[in-house]
Amino acid sequence: MPAVVPPMILAAAGPWTWKPHPEVWLLVVAIVALGWWAARVIGPKVVPVGQPVVTATQRRTFGLAVVLLLVAADWPMHDIAEDHLYSVHMVQHLLITFIVPPLFLLATPAWLVRLLVLEGDLGSRVLRRLTHPVVAGVIFNALAALTHWSGIIRLSAESGGFHYAAHVTMFVSALLMWMPVASPLRELRLSPPGQMVYLFLMSVIPTIPAAWLTFADGTVYSNYDDGYELWSISVRSDQQAAGLIMKLLGGGYLWTIIIVKFFAFSHQHRSTQQLRPAAGRRPAGRNSVGGPVGPPG
């Protein structure tokens, strides 16, 4: 049983004491540098003249993704999530699996993916296999279930290196999971109805660990039961909030995307039907040979 640290000592070294996370800064700087290099150096050499290397929307999406990644992985969210509140840990995981990965995919131009993954080579075959909806969904949800195991949670809290590797692995699996919906290459995306069914399944599977957290009788993760209650939130209330966040926020976010896609698909379908000429309908005022309609002479 882990030793209980006195609350006064924990309060003195609480989450509001700034802690540097250079590994996070290095990752973010590397992502920004690679994005700049691709857009300013590589893009102009491979993109035909007259076509944009990256669009304004892609630039804004990339910037938003970088900011949200930094918020999720740096102080204070990182320290609160790992040491004090599992509910904040859940918000952190939603950011790095449900929000940031699709933003990065939407910000990536198709020419860059085609340049990195040549059609027909080993990388292309592996990418297509891993981004198959069934494979990607199984990998993502299996890792998500594994990261809720108490042994993994405890090891993440004790080892910074393991914690960092676990988050990177989750992020990569989330990129694979989102590829059938937000891939830069349209041929790797599902059809709009397929995307809606896929996202529905992704919203149903997390119900199991969410219900387990919400209705558990005792403390699920002992490392959060350290005697220091941030914002006077008890351990039981914290884990119940974590379960509700997983189900309501995570599921609600996916369902919002499903609803938006449904209305967009419906609008596109109606527009297509209106533009398609009715089969067999003849223009008004014309007979079968194209002459004007009138009484027989």
C-alpha cells in the first residue's frame, strides 16, 4: 500500500507550482519546425504553380492543434491530471485523442502525405492496412482500455518516461482511428454514411469503462487517493466525474460530428437530386418530335 503523503506537504508542492516539461516543448517545437519546413521549403518545389501549398484554413487548423497539444501536455493540466485529479486526466486524454489528432489531419495537405507515403510501396501498404476502419478502431480502443488499467495508471504516475511514451502511443493510435474520417487522402476516407456509423461505434465502446468508473464502489486508482483533495473534490467524486466526462463529453463530441455530417450529407443529397433531370420528362409545350403542341389541323 502506498504511503500517504501529508496534505500540507502536497499542498506546498501542489499543481500551481510551475514545473518545466522540456520533453513537451521539444515535441511542440519539432512539430512546428516540420510544419514550417514542409510549407516553406518542400511545398513550393512539388506543388504546381498557381496552386496553394497550404490553405489559410489549414494554417489556422494547424495553429489550433499545436496550441491545444501544448495545453494538454504542459503545466498545469499535465501536473493536475497525473498527480491530483483523474477527471482532469480524462479531459487531457480527450484532447490528445479526440480533438488534436483530427485537427492535425485536417491541417495536413494531401500532397505532403503522397510525398511521404509513395503509392504502391511498403509504407503505402502498411498505412492502408493500419487505417482500415476495423483495424484502426480495434487498435485505438484496445489501447484506450489498457490505459484504464490500474497498473498502467500507477506506472504512468511513477515513471515520466513511460507516461510520455504512453501518451505518444495513444496519440498515434488516435491518428489511425481518425483517418477513415479526416484523412488528407480522400481515398482513405469512408463514405459519409460510413463515417457516421464508424463514429457511432467509437462513441458506444467507451461506455463500458465510463460506467465502470462512474458506478465503482471503492477507489479505482489508489495513486489518486493521496490525502490531498484539490478544490475539495473527493476521490470518489473525482472518479465519477471522470466516467461522466468520458461518456458525456467524449460521446457528445462524437455525436455532434455525426449530426453535422448527417445534415451536410442530406443537404448534398437533396442538391444532387434537384440538379438531376427527371427521367422521361419532356419539356412543356413540345410534342414527341419536338414541334409545338397544338390542336390537330
